[in-house]
Amino acid sequence: MPGYIYLLFTTFPVLFGTIYHENIGIIGLNYIGLGVGAVFGLGSTLIANKVYQRLSDANGGKGLPEYRLPTLFITAWFLPVSLFWYGWSAEAEIHWIMPVVGTMWFGIGIVSIFVAIQNYLVDGFKYAASALAAATVLRALFGYVLNSTDFRC
């Protein structure tokens, strides 16, 4: 997940500076779309908790860690759709708000996925702090690998 976020962050200055000819101060404002999406993504926790409660009640009141994951079937689609939206609108050079709206959907998807996985790790492991630490190290490692590799041919 952080690999996608880091890659998206690195494209902002190039896209909005080169294609949309914005100065450096205005380029920074384009990150607001991602932030607004992240705030809306936090609202997915309310839906996830309702789903968890319903599945727990159906299981005799006993919740399982896997009950934290059903919302991922919906929110996982936000990532490829939003990245396509961002890339397509940037390539077509349509109004600058379209890539920003794409990043908003990306923020919704990434935060809702992150929260669901974190809740699963907390519920699923006896030592939640160790599981969260391992997940953090792996996320940072994958983010590094994605951003340090030269993909140019």
C-alpha cells in the first residue's frame, strides 16, 4: 500500500507542474484531494463495524478476525479505478480537478483497506503489537522496493 502512495506522491510535481503549468505553491494544494478522501475513508469503519457485528451475531455472538475483511471486497476496487481515473485524466490533459478527484477515491480506498487489515491483525494475533510492527516493516520495505527500482527501459 505505501508503495502506491509514494509513487502517487512523486507524480504530483511532474503532473501538475509540467502538464497543468502550476507553480510549486499550487502543486502542494493538489494533495488536498487525497486528504479529503482519507477522511471519507475513515467513515468506512462505521460500515465495517456494522458488518462485523452482524456476522458475529450470526455466529452466536462470537466474532472472528475474518469478519473484519468483507468490506475489502468493495473498497479494494477503489484503488485500481482511482489510479486509472488519475492516469487517464492526466494523459488526456482534461481539467486539473479530474486527477485530484481520482486521488480522492484513492484516499478512500487506501484508508479503508488499511483500517480493515489493521483490525484483522489486532483481532487475529495474540501479540497484536508484534503483528502490527511486522506489518509496518513489510509495508515500508515494499514501499522502498517499489520506489527504488528504475522502471525505465
